[in-house]
Amino acid sequence: MNPVIVVHGGGASSISKDRKERVRQGITKAAEEGYRILRDGGSAVDAVEGAVTFLENHPEFNAGCGSVLNVNGDVEMDASIMNGKDLSAGAVSAVRCIANPIKLARLVMEKTTHCFLTDQGAAKFAAAMGVPTIPKEQLVTERNVKRLEKEKGALKSDCQQDLGTVGAVALDSKGNVAYATSTGGIVNKMVGRVGDTPCIGSGGYADNDIGAISTTGHGESILKVNLARLTLFHVEQGRTLEEAADMALGYMKSKLKGLGGVILVSKAGDWAVKWTSTSMPWAAAKDGKLHSGIDLDETSVADLP
């Protein structure tokens, strides 16, 4: 198989001009990083973990060190990862003071008999695995402090204004697929609020017999429709990736007024990106070409370095 990776930087209402270039560079570099891993013989799981780790370490994205703040001004992060070869999966929620929740999710998948660890249990497991803790201040950016202040001052919450998540899907040369998704959640969320991102079937899904998907958008809406598995169900029924994405996103919008986006790769190596939010930074690498975009009507294609 020719390897493929697709990454997203989260659905958004709109991205300001001064951020757009940084976001564009970040998302394309994440795709390049994942593709390099695949080209060097790495697995789909390695590639999605590598791409998402890159985005967690990038302050422009709502994951890792760019995570939004909860009602107390703290960072609580969620992440999940899945291997389409055997449906093994790992997830963590409400984790604090670690740089890369996606790496912890992979450890849950590979080093425990469980799928999902939360809060203090996840923290104890991280310590047992030798995952270093970092001061919580290292995860807090000036931009996110301002966003929390603005949200607290708002008369009503605009739940669609920030739908930030990061995610990746990949197909490796052996025909295995995987997904990874990671987020800081939503601004001013209640302590302990968990969205779709760490929930297998909502925040993502991977099955070698179908393909892989990572989602982004309004977490509560995504949870209610099981957006990831719903989209892949339509693929199983014979729909194209684009049709399946349009149907599932359309259902979520009509039923719940929920906005979001998806990235998909099929078992055959086709890929698709779709969203109903105003924009969604994305990039895809396949056959030596790097495709990318942010807004609905723009896609650029370049040769991979």
C-alpha cells in the first residue's frame, strides 16, 4: 500500500489573519512529520501519534500546550488513539500537567488491559510509566487566559466559536489504519467535563476492514450521534468517503445544530476532509504530494520535501 496521512487542527468559527500563517505552517509540518514516519517504515499508529504529538507541542492548537482553560483557569486534556488492525484502543480524560496526552493514551492501549483511564487514575498510571509531569503554567498560554476572561464576560456562551481539537488518520504500507485525537476541550468548561475526543466511536475510530476517522467540533453534539462510527457505518454501506462525511455531519447539524468536521482514510488509501464549521485547518500527504487548506474554498498542493 502507498502510505497516507491526513491531519486536522480543529473546527473553528474563523481564524484571524495574524494566526492563519502560523496555523497553516503547523498543520502542514504535522502532516510532513507523520508522512516521514510512514515513509521510514513506521506503523499507522506511530504516524498518527507523531503527528498529534507535534500539534500538542504547538501553541496555536487546542491540545497540549495550546489547550483552552476550564472555569478555574486550569488545563484538563482528553485524548484517544486506536489501531485498526485489532481494534485496540487507548484513551485518557481530564489529565493535567503532562505535555502529551496522546502518548499516555497509547500507553493505556499497549500497557494495560483497559481502554480508558481518567483523572487521578490516569495520573497514577502516567507516573508508573515514567511520564514526566510539567508545571501547569507551562500549558497555559497568554492567548487562552484572554479567551477565558472574554468567555466569562460574555452574556451567553457561544458553543460553536471554538471547536478546537487536533487529530490524525493514517494508512501504512502494510494496510493498517489508525486514528489519534487530542484536545483541551472547550473554554470555561466545568471541572471534569469530558467531550467526544477520548470516546472511541465519537472522537474517532479505526478498523482495517473500513478505514479510519478523526472528528472535531462541538463535543456534546458529536457524542450524541457517535459521529466517528456513524460516518464509517455509511462507508460500510457503500457510500464514498465524501458522501458518508456529508451524511453524518448533516445529521448532526439537522438534529442538534451541532457543527464539526471529519478527516477520513479508507482501507484502499482514499482520503477525505469535510466540515460544517466555518473553517478547519487540514493537511494530507500521499504519493509525494502535500495537500492542505483552512477555509472551504481553498486547497493548495505542493511537493513533499
